[in-house]
Amino acid sequence: MIKHIFCDLDGTLFIDKITDVDKNAILLAKDFGITFNIATGRVLDHSKSILEECNIEGYLITENGSYVYDKNLNLVFSQAMTDAQIKKIISIYNSFDYIDKDQDVIYFKYDGRVVMPVDGSKAEYLTRGFEIDEKICEYDAYMSKVGNIGVLTTDSKKLSKMIESFKEELSSELDVYASSRTTINIVLKGVSKLEGIKCVCKKESISLNEVAAIGDSPNDMSMLKNINMSFAMSDAFDSIKNVSKYETPTVADAIKMIIDYNSEADN
């Protein structure tokens, strides 16, 4: 029996907007005793409104697993970077002589917000919802409030080159990967949406066999690959579809399949 669904936001539940069909499906899941949860790369500030809009009463996993909140938005789990790790990332970024720091912009997921030293909206990943702090790269201390650091760029060759450089320097303690076609994501090694889900499973006394996952991007790989009932969106990367058990055009279709699966298990 599936008791919890963990769903990505951007490219999965949220594609320009959340459809009424998906909203109704989330409510239907609740009627069938299934808790709908969010697992996203977004920060807290960019996620809270979704919970209200869709009447979601489950957990909220943010920053790809760095922070987990309960239904009342109480923090129940966190894994933040150390000041030394943050400063090392900044130093490596500053060493790149092939980037334009006004075009290829470092960003910090800091204290539930997205903060950049300059406007990074030209990369089109974040056109709003961020703050500019020209001194963010110069802080003496970050007070355990940074779960993710990334770089925005529209140049795919630069993106690949930066990823390789970051991996070479950081792989012993941090994970580095492309979280979209225009972004690099850097987190503590072992931090992932799957680990966030495991935290919820422990609190709820359930197993991974009692959860389902829906996603579309590389930062969903950990949960889709390791959860038996996993769904990749139809327009997801082939690498994502290859590790998922099912493919779905919408979240609503996935929820319907999960409800049907539970009904069959009951019989």
C-alpha cells in the first residue's frame, strides 16, 4: 500500500501553473488516505504558497533534501554547508577565467531565500523571487543557513566545464550536478531528495515500499531510482525515464495509478 506521495515541483507539478486537474487529484489522494508531499530544489520562500494553493498537508522537502519541514512548516531536519565549504566553492568560482560573472552568476540558497551578488535573471532559470546582495560572497560567516550553492548560465559548454572543475575540487565532501539545463547545483555529499524522504519515513514509521515519487530532472534521480513506485514525466530526460518504473503525462495520471494500485492491493 502506498501511504505517501513525494512530488517534484518545477517541470512536474508546476509547469507555468498548477492545473485544476492536478489540484483535484491531490485532494482525491487525501480522500483515499494518501498523504501528498513536496520534494523540490526550491527554497522555503518559493514553496510555501504551493502548499496553500493545493491544500497540501504533507511534508515539504526543500533545497534537494537539505531541509525538511512538517505540515506546519516546522523544521524537522537540516544539513547545511560549513563556512569553509562555502568559501572554497566561492574561491573555485572566482578562479574561472572563462566566465562572465554578470552572465554566469553564482547563487546561494540562504536562509530559505535565493541570494545572488548580481542579477542572474538573464539565465532565465530565476527571473524573479531572488534578492541581490553584492556582499554575499564576502561574508565572514554564513551561520549554517546555506544548504545549496549553484551557478546560473545559458552556455552549456561553460556549464559542463564548471561542473567538471567543481567535481575535481569538491568531490570528497560535496556533490555537484546539473539540476537543470542552465544550472549547477552543489550540496553536501549524501544530501538528496531520497535522504529527505527517508527522514520522513522514519518519522512516520513507514518504509520506502509505502511511498511513491514523481519527478522529471536530474535532482529527482535519487528518489526515482530507489523508490519502487516511481514516475517520470513524459517530457523528462531519457536518463530519468530509464530509472523510473513508470512514465506519466501528468501528476493526476500518476495519482490515479497509485489509487488503483492501492485498490488492487486491498482485494
